[in-house]
Amino acid sequence: MVIYLDLLWGLNFFLDFLILLIVSYTLRRGVTLRRVILGSLVGSLTTFLVFFKLSNLFLNIFKILYGGLIVIVTFNLGSKKYFWNNLTYFYMSSILLGGFMYFLNNNFNKSYSLNINYLLVILLSPIILYLYYKQNKEIKTKYQFYYEITITFRNDEVIKTKAFLDTGNTLKDPYAHKPIILLSKKLLPKDIHIHSPIIVPYDALNHHSLLTVIKPKYIKINDVVMNKYLVGLSEEDFGFDGVSCILNKEMLKENL
């Protein structure tokens, strides 16, 4: 079998460069292009393993450990969390690109020459990784406003649910001017006693209505206990990603 070592090395370097660049942008590491190139050069050295007769088990273990070296060379070691985040995203991107290359090999290897296959990888790999980066960025942006919230009522009834921080929710009661979060009424236990409810005018998307508002004993998000918020019992089902509670814009000040 003829091995085009220069072509294989160049492809490995190119793919490692793309992967490390995507990791840097995704995690906002801000490393210099020189460090990414250096990490890619270190990664491309695995090309020369083709000259050694190694078992698949040893080869896989070696590549896993070697991936850690590539990440350290590119991003430095840093803290444990910093290192593991870098390594995780490095392997996630590698697996994504590896699956794409496997697909190309299975579907086009018999139809096109070796050079055409390499050309397809070079042209399409940046697109695949860019789409991955863009989708991952959108997910991170979306889910940074999701929280697990615990609401404890005055009779010590507790509700735990998923909440979304909506910067458009600026609802306050007209009397004490306390911010109001919205909770789907269907989550309330049937036997719960609503103590001293307040009726507040409420503008929904398509209609004007009255909202029943109660004062909880406290609410807790990310181990932060909050006492100044009221809970409005909404008849609406918020209906996205299992969210049953809409947080108030004022909560941005709580460093959530």
C-alpha cells in the first residue's frame, strides 16, 4: 500500500488546526494563532505512528493521552476545570469531524479518487465545524437564562421547577412595587391554601386580565435566597423546554 506521508501529515495538521481554532472560539480562550499552530504541529506528529505496528488498544489509549498534551500546548494547563473543559470540547469536535470523515469515506470512496476525497474533506470540514460552533454558541446563549428554582410557601409547601429569566418581564405589584415572577398555576398542589392574595392587572400577549399574586416564604435560585419577590399564578402554560416559571428582569441584579 502506498502512503502519501506529506499529504496525510498536511491533512492531520489542517484538521487539528480547525478543531483547536473552534475550541478556542467556542470557549473564548483568546489564544494567539501561533499557539494554535503549535498545538496543530504537535497533533500532526501522530501521523508518523503509521510506521509502527501497534495494537488498536494501545493506539487508542495513546491518542487519548496525547490529546491532553495537544490541549496543554495550545491553551496551557490552567486549573482542572479549565483543562477538562478544553479537553472535552477538543474531543467533541474531533468526534464530530471524525464521524463526518467516516461518512465521506463510506459514501464517496468508491466513486472518487483519493485526491478528490481529500479535497472534499478540506472544503467541507471548515463548514461542518463552523456550523457546530454556531449551533453550540446559540445553545449556550439560550440556556444561560435557564435556572432551577425552589419556591417555599408560607405553609412550607415547596415547588421545584425550571425557570426562564425573561428580560421582558418587568411586572410589579402596584402597591408595594415588588417584582413579580410568573408561575404556572397547574403546579400548585390542589390543597394549598393561598394566604392573602393580591389581585394585579396583567397584560398578556393578546389580552388584559387580572393576576392572582401571593407572597412566598422565600424563593431560592443557585443557593441564593430571595425574599422580595412575589409569585403571580398564571393560567397560561408557558410551553417551551419544560419551563413553568418566568423570572423577573430585576433578578439580573442578583448576579444569577
